[in-house]
Amino acid sequence: MKFLIILFFDFIASGVLFAQGLRGEVFGSDGEPLIGASVYWAETNAGVSTDSIGRFSIHKVKGYSKLVASYLGYINDTLDLKKNNNNDYVRFLLQEQEVALNDIVIEGIQRGNLIKRDGIAKNELITFAGLTKMACCNLAESFENSASVTVGYSDAISGARQIKMLGLAGTYTQILDENRPIMRGLSAPYGLGYTPGMWLNSIQVSKGVSSVTAGHEAITGQINLEYRKPVDDERLFVNVYVDDELRTEANVSTAFPVTKNKKLSSIILLHGSVDTDVRKIDHNHDHFRDLPKSDQVNVANRWLYMADNGMQMRWGWKFVQENRLGGMLGYNDSENMREAMYSDWSSKNKPLYGSFIKNRNINGYLKIAMPVGKAVYDSDENDEKRSNVALVADFDHFNENAYWGLNDYTGNENLVSANLMYNHYFTYRSSLIVGTQMYFSYYREGLTNRTPWLTELPEQMKYYNFDRDEGEIGAYAEYTYAFRDRFSVVLGARGDYNRYYNRFFLTPRGHIKWNIFPLTTLRASAGLGYRSTNIITDNIGVLATGRQIEIPDMRTFDRMEKALTVGGSITQTFSLVGSNDASLSFDYFRTQFYNTVIVDQEMFADKIVFYNTGKRSFTNTYQVDFSWTPVARFDIFATFRYTDSEVTVRRHGEKYIHVERPLVSRYKTLLNMQYATKFRRWVFDATAQFNGPMRIPTQTANLQDSYYSPHYPVFYAQITHKIGKFDIYIGCENIGDYRQADPILNASEPYSAGFNSMNVWGPLMGRKFYAGFRLNLY
């Protein structure tokens, strides 16, 4: 570690030295230095900004000699350094413009969902326009217009949202905060609800394995979140939302420069949401709330510092506090009502069944990046790249105290991680990333599983202690080569040693991209993935049942899952009405498990059994995407996905049976249309989904009793009107009022083995109307 620290500061020192190329200063006509003026080489993207006294330092670009200085309200000035090659110090004197700027309206067109043509991996990009197509209250609800990602619930009591990609749970999908891994560990089942959609600028979704630089946990895909930036021109953004269930929500963000030269800037992000007690909604009359009553406070602060020598430093923190009250109508989180469940569950007048979840999350991070060495230049691109070194450090604390009926759960996690990497450019199109990464997780976790109604058991209560310390350290290397705009390849590998499992494992991954023709792109990827499962939080729905939970000895239970994911896509852009106004894409991915953790609720009628197996388990996913803009400001996006997912489960003794994986939708079709009038004064959005059946786990321990959910449609619509700096929107979700009739099985007997609320396959809430406004001040 001492060697790495010395190496890191050596890189920083070398970066400062190499940054000394051409120096100079920029002044206004009054002789005052211009702070934050832009200085760049003409016809390139290479440039810098002046410091607090108007000075700058810029490295020379081969083949370019015209240096330009610009500043708002001043006339650009250009110096041709060919005429004086011996001058390493230049001085600009800019003259003020004598032009009055009137109000100018610039019409920008930003599509909501699109398939990015660049990049070696096929990325579905959900822009801010896409995030505002619906009442996007949190990250989970941001994917309603995506067929790559399916959104559902872990159970019908806690309201915890979960996603699925490539037919597998969202725990197999790595989620990044601007390329920094987040939502790991105990916070995973709730993390999707702790990122407000209005805090984001965009979401990038890529399927299959990802870069080895982010770790080895991405098995089915990767979701990268791009937040609002400290350097944004948006000085104040406000979003206020209310629906017909009287749920209210507010999001506020403000970005501002801290120093006069704008080198240090910050952004504050605020979120608050609350459900009123009127939300005791029970559409299916099972005496349970359709969704829990919740309140959440979410605060974040992000900082950015940009130095003259190209160094960037980013840091920030985030705090979340949430409470969720679920269960029967009329239940409150009080000592008396909770004690009544423990003592009176078998009485004739059974007490109300209730659930309460209290979560606290604190996160902090630091990112430092420094350019080092000389730049490499490409004359065709009129651009250059520089090698760089980066350090990313992260701390995360999560604490949960919760109960579901008589099941009590407590979890406390502290995680520290660091990633040190060096990216070296041999040429503009050839680079190598090497780095080392480590993390340490401190878990204190316990589960009390009370099932006194199962009187035939020798003990009526089981307590599981999952306390553990997990540590891991590894190193990686990834090589990238691009042959012009025709062919690109990325080959990477990483090796990691996990102290808890006392095991070393190798993760190879590769990607290729081939532009067969100018408008035809073929992509393929393959690689291994590993993830250490968190037994309870990865399967939080098991606590919302009346069954006994049976978990093997943690010392012999292999919780490290291993899988191979291979697949690819072909994308064709073509013309229907206008030039290149449409695209068609086809994907195929297969995930093959070599070790998987099974949560089996079909072996026994009164137990949920955990075990791991290396038997056959796979998922095949096929998807077709069509995108078309027939006329200006009218976008059509359609997609169809088919999933074939199977798993091998263990029966009594050593017998194994191959079955269709439960609760995985066989197919999904989605159609989204958006039309905007000129200057986007009015925006109309409409979305239709058609969801295929999924196998519902049997409750009798007989696989022959398994059945399938029906296929069903869901419709959404929203209208947005711009009035000055306000966007006012109204909309409706689940227009057809379709709901799952029985999300809670045996709801009349919550203190029995037949009680089960984890088999959710459809909407829990009916038709919902909402309204709100967004305010933008620049």
C-alpha cells in the first residue's frame, strides 16, 4: 500500500510537470484579468480556462498553431504562433462587444429513449426527457419505458421495488453512480427507491458483462446513473408532485460556483416524500394496505474542483432516512400492537398483522483524476487524448431495523472501498488501463424467524446470526484498440482474492464492435461474473410469509455465485420518411450459472429452503427494438422481449428436477409515442405495455400444482405544458385499472404457514391520477 501511495503522488507530480507547455494571460480592454476565459487551439477540442488572475497553461498540439481566446461579451482574438515559434508566453487583450443581447429562444430536441450508436457496448440511453415522460418519482419507476429492464415488487407488504434484466433479479445487475459502484450489500432491496429520478440527467443501460474496471459483479448488465452536475447552468430546479392517493413529493436542486473563477463548484440535492393516512387503500378487500405508508428524506451534496493543470477532484455525501408502515388496515407501529402479535396470535380475535421498516443510509465518496504525460493527437478527429491516473474512494453505512409480523430483522453494514487506476494511451486509438481495487465490509446482521403455529416442529423460533467481515483485494488490466470507425475490441481480465471465502478467482471479459457498413453495427461480448449473495436482503420477500426459513450453516454454504454471460446485438439505421430516421436492433444474451443460490419455496408447503447448486441453470433472452422519428418532434419507440429461463431445484434427498424459473415473465411488449409542439410548449406522451405470463410457485410442495399468471396490458399517459419557466404536467398510470387480485395468499390467516405475499406478478395499485410542476431557473 505504501508503494501505491508513493506511485500515486509521483503520477500527480509528473502531471504537473508535463502540463507546462505554452503559458499566457488574458485581459479585457480595461486591463482587468478575465477569469474563466476559454483558450483553445482552433479546429480542435483541446483547451483550458484562465485562473483567478487571468493566466493559463496549455500544452501544444502538433499541426495546429492558431490559439483562440474567448469570453462572454468580448470579441474572440486569435494568435498565429507560426509567426513566432520562439515565444512560449502569449498575451491576449479582448475588446468588448457593442451588441445588445435580446431574448433568444433556442429549441432543443432531446429524445427520451434511444439506442446509442457509439460505444463498444450497446447502450440504451434514458435522457432527462425520458425521465419526465411519467411521474418519475425514483429510479425504479424510471424504467417503465424500457423493455430491457422490468420493474416489480419483492413482496406485497414492504413495497420494496426490484428490477430484472435478462430474466434475472436486479441483484445480478451492477448499478453505478457515475461509474462508481453503489447499491451493494444490505441496501440493495431499497436502493432503487433512494435515488430520485429528478436528481438525474440520464441513465445508461447496457446488457451483458461490462468492463472489469468496475468489478466482477455485473452478470446480466450494468446501469450507470448520471447526476445533475455542480457546473450546470441550472441555478434552481424544483419538482413538486401529488397524486389522487394524496402522496406528495418535492425535489429541489441548485448548482452554483463557489469561487469567482468557477474552479470550485457545488450542487445541493433535496428530496422529501410522504404518504398521508388517507392512503389506507385496499382495492381487493383483503384488509391489507395495497402499498405501505412511507416517508423519506434524502439529502445530497456534490462538489467539483478543476485545477489549471487538468486535475479534477470530485467529492460528496448523501443521507437517506425512510420509514415504511405496512400490513393490515388500522395497524400502527406501537408497542401494544406489536406485543399483541407475539402474545395473541392464536386467540380467537387475532391481532392485526403489521410490518414496520426503519432504514438509515449515509454515503461519502472522493474521486481524483490527473492527466499525466504527453498528449496523443489524431489529425482525422482533430482531437487529442492524455493518459491519466485516478483514485476513487467510497464509504457506505446502512442500518435497518424491521419486522414482518413475528419475523424480526436487524442489519448493519459499513463498507469501505478504493480503486486506483492508470489509463495509458499508446496512440489515440490504443490504450491500456491497469489498476488495483479493494473493499472491506463489516456486517452485523440477524434474523429471528418465529413460526409458533408450526407446532409439529421441536422449536418454535429460529435465530440466525449472519455477522461476518468480508474483505477483497484484486488487480485488473484492460486493453482497448479501435481501427478508425470500423472495428473496436476490448479485452480485460481481473484477479481477486476474497478473504471470507479464502478463494482467488479470475474474471476474463471481452467486447467487440464492428461497423459492418456505415449504418450497420454488430456488437458481441462474453465474460464471467461473480457475486457474494446476501441471503436475506437479496430475498427480502421471504420475511413476508408465515413459513419457517431454513438456511444451511454459513460456514459450509457457498454463497459466491458464478455465471458466464455471452451475447450480442446488431443494429441497423435506415430511412423511412426522412434521412436515417429509423433504427432496428436485435439482441440475444445467454447467462449460464456454474454455482447459484436457490431460494426454494416449492420443496415444502411450510418451509422456504436455501441451498446452493452447480446444476444446470440458464436464461436466454431475445429482444427487438424499433425506433422511428417520422416527423420533427414525433418519436415512436417499440420493443419486444422474450425470455426462456430455467433452473434445477433439489427435491428430497439428492434428487434434482429441472423447472422453469418462477416469477419470470416470458415476454413483454412496449410501445411509447411522444409528440411535442414547436418550442416544446406542449408535450404528449403515451405508453402501452403488454406483459406475458410467468410461472407462479406452487404452495403445496407438488410441482404439478404450479400455474401461470395471466397476460395483461398496462397503459400510461401524460401531458406537459410549458408556461414561462414552469412545466406543468398531469397524467394517469394504469389507465385500464388492472390489478393482481391475490397478491397476498391466505390473507385472512396471517399467522399460518399458508400466508405468503412474495409471489407478486402484476400491479398492486389501480388507476392513479397525478399532477405536478417543474421550475427551471438559469
